Amino acid sequence: MIRRIDLRGSLVDPRTVVPRAAMDVADAGERIRPIIDEVRDEGASAVARWTQLLDGITPPSLRVPAERLQESVDGLDPAVRAALLESISRARHVHTDQRRVDVTTVVVPGGTITERWLPVDRVGLYVPGGRAVYPSSVIMNVVPAQVAGVASLAIVSPPQRDFDGWPHPTILAACALLGVDEVYAVGGAQAVAMLAYGVDLPDGGRCEPVDLVTGPGNIYVTAAKRALQGVIGIDSEAGPTEVMILADDTADPGHVASDLLSQAEHDVVAAAVLVTDSVDLADAVEVELVRQVAATKHSERITEALAGTQSAVVLVDSIDEGLRMVDAYAAEHLEIHTRDAREVAMRVRNAGAIFVGTYSPVSLGDYCAGSNHVLPTAGSARHSSGLSVQSFLRGIHVIEYDENALRDVAPHVVALAHAEDLPGHGQAISIRIDDQS
């Protein structure tokens, strides 16, 4: 079901061991270019046309009416409502501590730099609607944006044939519980283009263009975000989801197998990787995978993901070697199932999020840990972070020097200006000093 790679005694570069699933964003970009161009030129009619062509349905209206949002809340299962509210509460608690404050630094007497943190004015949030339903993604996008102080939020999510052309009602309910009433029944590249360019709606309203688009989607959504970067800001280019588990002989094979399985449940190209120095654990996990996959709902999808080249059980000589593999792979989700798990976790440098010990599985982070589950994929955790309040803030330096402070530093500025052969830069300083002599 899942291949095994034995690196014991090997000096192989760990970055070459487990390939990611193939994802040709450039090719997808060529395919979605007509969509972007037509939405830019034709507006809502192009959005509706491409939605019908690609999703097989035209929603009753692009914007979801307020009464539909309220109906979705009213129809929520009480247990799901309670879970959503708890998830919102925990996420808000964690993200509130991320809020930046303005800081003024006195560089010299009479010379200050104030760093202001201002929210993006308007943000578009993409919520997927493919094989699964993701109200949790509504929470993970909206909460940090709201905590950051973003004044205008628009959510897009694909229309569903099973729900009369509206997005899934649980997604709509999550929007309503968060107080977001600007929601559109549109997905794919056409949704990203609509957010980027803005469109006039057939009913006389308008979707105004946004400054930033966040949230994960399929390869066509990713390609559209790449193509429109510059027109809009983006959070990241999301690839297939992935989990890596670092474990030793103290790990419970049933827990490890269930966590590999739970990530493989997302998609046939999802990556599930176990790194261990214990052959006995590897053997036991493989047995557990066979048993658990046979009993689960999405067994065909999970089996394909686990059998793909992007998934593996990797044997290493030691946990130290496992950490070398972990940092090279830079997983979106990393679980640590070892002795002294927290100490091991604190040695990790590259991961989107780290889940420590038996009672901190990835699925906790997906829903109710309070952390954000919009995380860097495809090794980008080596240089990027997950979605946070900071994603929706811009740092602006405010520079304020008085005459004496400028006079004091003027010779240095002039010297550097001449060193770079930019005498006009130096003159912009000298004219102020000379005029005051």
C-alpha cells in the first residue's frame, strides 16, 4: 500500500528522497489565461459562462443573498454550530496575540522612525469546495483578517449542484457566524479574476476589486493567483497537502497510521510520509494502514494517495538523521512521536506547523487547536509562514528628522551618494544644509 525507503547507512541528499506530487502550474496557467482575460474584459457574464462550463451549474445569483446565509445558520446541526463557534473562539484567542503595535525608534535626538502596521483595505478569501467541505477554511481565513482590522472582506466558494447552485450551506453558515455577508457563489480561476478586477453584478450591485487574495484551492486557483500577482497580492501558491511524521519505537502504530490516513483522505495527490529509526514501528504501521484503510469511507482515494510516489515510510539510522530529513523536506504538517517530543520539536527549523506528541494530531490543528491551517506546502516552509494576522498587515516606516539631526548625518549621506554615482541624492541633502548655513 505504501512504499518503503531504507536510508540507513546512506549519505543521499534527503531532499531527493520523497518527490512531491507532480503539479504543473505553468501548464495550468496557459489553460486559465482565457478565463482571466474574459472576466477582465466582460465581467459578470464571463464569470457566469465559465462557471456553467466548468461547474455544470449557474447559481441563482453571483452574490449569495442575506436570507440564504441566515437559512444556513438556522439549518445547522447544533453540534456543528457549537463546534464552529468553539473553533472561531480558539482561533480568535490565538490570532489576537499576533496583532502588531506601532513602534517609534529614536535613532538620534531629533531623528525618529515610526513603524506603523496598517491592515490591507479589502481582501478576497477563497474557500474550496471540491471533494470535501471546508467551513474550517472560512474560519482560518476570516479570523486573522478580522483581527488585523481588514475593513472589507469578500468570500468566494464554488456553487454546488446539490444545493441549488449555492455554496455548501455549512460554508455559508460559517460566513454568517463570523459576520461576513459578502459571499459569492463562484470558484476556480474565474473567482480569482473576479476578485482581482471587480465586476458589476446583473442585479445592479458590484463586487469591488480586492487588494489581496488568500486561501487554498486547486491547481487552477493556484495558477490564477500566480497569473494575477501584481494586480493583487497573494498569500502563497498552495500545493497538494502533506504530512510528515517523525517517530521512534515509543510511538503508537495505530495513531501514526490514522494520522497518515487522515491526510491522505484529502486528495489522491496528498503526501503522507513516515520517518522512523524503528523497523518494528514501520512494520506495525504498514499493518495498521491496511486494516484502517479498509474500514474507512474514502478508501479508494486514500489508497491511491498512499501508493503514490509522494508517500513513503522512510527508515533512518537515528532521530538526528530523521531531523535532517525533516528539515530538508519542510513539511506543511509535521508530527513528532518520539521520546522527549517537545525537545525534538524545538530542534526543527523547517515546517509549516509542528504537532507535538500523541495528543496533538494534525486534525486537531485543522479544526480546533487555535492555530491556522492555511500553511506553506511543497517545501516552501523553508522560507515562508502560514496564514496569520501579519498576512493582512503592511508595515510602513514614517521617517521624521529635524534640522540638527539631518545636519549631523549629512556628510555620510553625501559620501554614500557620491560612492554610488548619484550626486543628485547628495545635492538633495546639501541644499537643505547649505541654505541654513
